[in-house]
Amino acid sequence: MTRISTIEQNNPKKNNLIPCFAIVLQRINGMDRYTEIGKAIAERSEYLYNKNGLYIQPQNGKSPYIDGFQNCLDLLCYLVQAVTEALIANEDQGKIDVLERCFRATLEMALILYDNEQNKC
């Protein structure tokens, strides 16, 4: 049985549906707190389009649960790296606490995505 942490998926297929970044921008429109995130997601989407020739879209032939779960696993490692480096550098405990909160939130997201994908089997 293939584990979802290492499963390889087919390349996404382009379709006529709205790109997911546009849906995200619609959802956060008017929320001043997320203005910079909106700019960043638009930039990231254009970067990925220029790199891969397509946007992330619904029904692109890939499982968003598997992609999300695998990205959460990577993010958990990046956050541990950041915490460890902050501890080595004797950085402010407030910064470390924020990183730890991000770690716990990402861990919960990974669990939700994993459970959802496993329940499909």
C-alpha cells in the first residue's frame, strides 16, 4: 500500500475553471488584515504559472488532500528548522512562541488532511 506521504501524482491538467488563487483573493477581499497575503498569493501564482504553464485549479486531476498533506509535512520541517535556529541564536522567546503556534496549527492541518484522504479509501 502506498503511503500518502510519498505518493506520486500525475501532473495537473489544465481546464477552464477559475484558478484557485482567484478564489482565495475573492474570499479575502475587503479583509484589510490579509492585504499582504493577497499580494503574495497573486505573486506566487504568477511565479508558478510562469514556471509550470498553469495555475492551481479545481478538478485538475490531482488530490488537493494529498498535495496539502505533503506540503504540511514539509512546512512542519521548516518550522522545526526555524525554532531550532532561533533557540541556537538565543532569539526572543516571543518569536519562538509564534513559531511553535504555527507548528501546532500545521500539525492539526496535516491531521485533518490525512484523515480526510484516508476516509476516502
